[in-house]
Amino acid sequence: MATENSMKGLVMKSTGSWYLVRTSDGSLYRCRLRGKIKLKDLKVSNPVAVGDIVEFDLEAAGEDTGTIHQIADRENYIIRKSTHKTAHSHVLAANIDRALLVVTLVSPRTSFGFIDRFLITAEAYDIPVTIIYNKSDLYDAETAQYQQQILKMYAHINYPGIICSTVSGQGIPEIRELLTGYKILFSGHSGVGKSTLINQLAPGLALKTTEISDYSDKGKHTTTYAEMFELAPDTFIIDTPGIKELGLVDIAKEELGYYFPEIRERLNQCKYYNCLHVNEPGCAVLQDLKAGKISLTRYESYRGIMAETDNRR
């Protein structure tokens, strides 16, 4: 319930128990959740996420701590399965204008399964995604050619991409152009160079970075908690911890095709209205797959996720 000490603000950082909230005049307050909000059956490990608009009461006049008592309805969010609580989900960030998914073809290699799971999650809430293909300075001629094929494959289904390198500076100006006037989420596997890239785009932030482990060729987590930074008026970026696995949340196998744009546009062309695009006769998706109009790589992701969905039931 709002009181005379109630204030409204934007959640800039979440540490699990405390939240850094910024009000419209730029003031920052350390807030925690009122107990009864936690008791709601939200089935998420973090009821408040970076990007949320919240209402809070000051704990004492003149202090910079508060208690959150209301969370505004979200326009959208990116969510994944919680790694700590089985049956729960974890909201990476809320109220996002665009997501930049940072991926790498080398050191470490981002799997297509991971990319496609992220794109499905973004599709569920109509969040535009640009794929950032990082570490191009490590490519040999063969990898560079393969990179162009991957970029075209995703661009063909309306996921534009930018090839970039924080070493050579390739792609950095193009990425910077995407940021102005928006709330942008940066996400990706551990070790893809996300924090280093953000430091190139906004040197003043000086985010902590670490090298790739030589032993496993996998990244180490450098970002512990999600955090939003203001680069300029109305321009924010959200840095999130590196994701090792991205489990999908609440998508039934009957609905899965809708979140693949190339399958969605063919849904009313199949012989059967409940076609799963696996082995049904008269399936427009299978016909176009055979004709080379649908990427086999993407279709294999679809089948793989479909199999996982079946196994969970």
C-alpha cells in the first residue's frame, strides 16, 4: 500500500536480496522486498528483476534504504529455468527494447541449440534480437567463410547480425548505433567476451573481465548479478551473468513451431491443423525443408527441443 513516503523507481541492480532502485531524479536507493510479496506463488527465484518499475517506501526519512511493496506489470521479459530451484524460473531482465545475444564461433563455440533457445524466449515476448558474432580476430579463412553463412541463415529469418572484434574494432560502431535511446539487454554464454565488449562501448563502466580457461576453453563468470547502466539520457544497457545452459519455460510441443519464424509462416499451409512438422503427411515445413527453403540447422534445433519437451511430460 502506498504511503506519503512511497516512491517509484527503476531497478538498476539485483543481488538476490537487495535491489538498487533509481528514481526519476537520478537518486539511488537500496531496497528489499516486503515479505508478503515473496509469498506469492510466482514460481520464479527472483520476483523482482533488473528493468522492473517498482514502488517502495523509505524505511526512515532521509535514509537511502527502502522496502518494495509493488511491482508494475511488465511489458516483456527474458526468462530461463532456474539453476538453483527446480520447478522455478529466473527472470534475466524486464521491460527490454532489444536484446543483443553475444555468441562466438571459436574460443568458446556457442551451440546453435543455445542460440535458438534464446531466440525462442525472445519471440515469446516480441523482443527484437540482434546477434553479435564476437572474436572475429580469431577466425581463419575457413571460419570467416562459415561465419558469413551463419549470419545469412539468421538474417534470412529476421535476426540481423553484426560480426565484431574488441581487438580490431570491427563492428563496434554498428553496435553503438543500436544503443541510443533504448534499454538493451546483453546476454550470452560465459566467455564470449560480453563484458569486454561492453567496456569498448562504454569505457567508463570498467566492467571486470577474465580470460578463457585454457583447460576447458570455457569462460568464467565475471558478472555475478544483473545490472543496468545508463550510458546517456534514455540509453541503458543491461549486463547479465554468463549463461551456461538456457532451459525453456512453459512452451508446449504443440506451440513450439510458433516461436520459429520460418515454421510459423507455414503453419496454415500444412494438411493437418495440429501438425507437429515431424513426419506428418502434407506438412509444408517438411516440404520446404526438403526443397532447401528452411535451414536444416534450425530444423534440427526444433527437433531437438521437441524431443526435450516430450521427455519432460
